[in-house]
Amino acid sequence: MSATAVVLIVVVLLVLLVLALSIRIVKQYEKGVLFRLGRLRGTREPGLRIIIPLVDVLHRISLRIVTLPIQSQGIITRDNVSVGVAAVAYYRVVDAVKSVIAIEDVRAAIDQIAQTTLRKVVGQHTLDEILAETDRINVDIREILDVTTAAWGVEVTLVELKDIQLPESMKRAMARQAEAEREKRAKIINAEGEHLAAAALGDASDIMMAHPWRCSCVTCRPSLSSASTRTPRLCSLRR
């Protein structure tokens, strides 16, 4: 092989290497943040992008919504009940430049601040409020996170409490309370039925006292049908 052929092959390989290092593809759901010699040069939209090898650095930032599970946190409520609360947060990057410059690791930072905020917000409520007002607690956590992450170019779109773990003793106490409530309602319903029955009997008694001759006629009708010869004029005499 001649020296010219060798040089040509080397040149082709170098060109291919430079092209491989220069070509970047930014996907539709991404935005590129370009740095040249360490300085910010702006953003790059989706598509085929050319950079200068060894001089430019292109960070591709996903703009899709990210699901972030928040691991269960041991929390003491305002009424001194120990509970374990797990949640899930959804966030997305709205400013690619800030998400690169302002924070080193967006996911790790949001995970840590979400755990802290979850403990803080849930700890300000009683157990009954946590079980009954989860929607309000979700909104409070999301608003606090959104204020904190706005400087990072991130928007928290949704936070949901997904699991509330109670101590076994508390579960047994709540079961006994629910059973007592059911027995209470049953006794109230039974008492209301007896009250209605007594009221109906009282009304019937008043009617009998107001019209005694009608009741006497109703009473004597069976006797008339069976022994009409012995009491032919009982009803007329009572009238």
C-alpha cells in the first residue's frame, strides 16, 4: 500500500471522528443547553445540531413530566401519633438553562426537599385531619415545593399521598371505635322504631276514647254472626 493511500485513509478516519464528535441530535421532548469553553451560549431546539468538538458541550434536558416516588417517612402528628406516610410527586423542567446552571442534580434535590416538606406539612395536622383532608395536604405540599423549585427552572405539577401506615395499636383502637359507632346507630334506630310504635299506639288509644260506640260495634260484629239469637240488640243498646 502506497503512502498516499495510507494518508488518505487516515484523513478519512479523522473526518469521520470529527463528524461523530460534532453531530448531536436533540429529541422532540428535549432542549439543548450549549456551553462553549465553559460559557453559556444559549439553547438549541430539537433536531440535528452541530457543535465544535472539544470546545462545545451540549447538555440535553428532558422536558417531559417525571414521576418521583417519595419514600415513606416516619412522622409524629400534632396529636402525638406516629405514622408512616409515603407520597409521589410529578414535576417537569420549564427552564432548561436554570435546571443546568442553578442546580447540580434536579431529581436528587427535589427528592430531598420533598421528603422534608412532607414531614413538615403532615406533622402540623392531627391524624383525623390527615385521613380526612388529604386533598388539602397535597395542595399545601405542592405549593411549598413549587415555590422552592421555581428558582431551579422546575415546576411541581402534582403531589399525592399514596400510603398512610398506622401502628397496630391504633388500627385496633379505630376498629373498636367503628364497632361502637355501629352499635350506637343500631340502638338509635331501634329506639326510634319503638318511639314511632308507641306514638301510633297512643293515637289509636285517643281514637278509641273519642269514639267508643264505633269500637263497640266492631267488637260485637263477630258475636252477631255466630250468636245472633242471644245478643240481637247489643249494638243498638250501646248506641
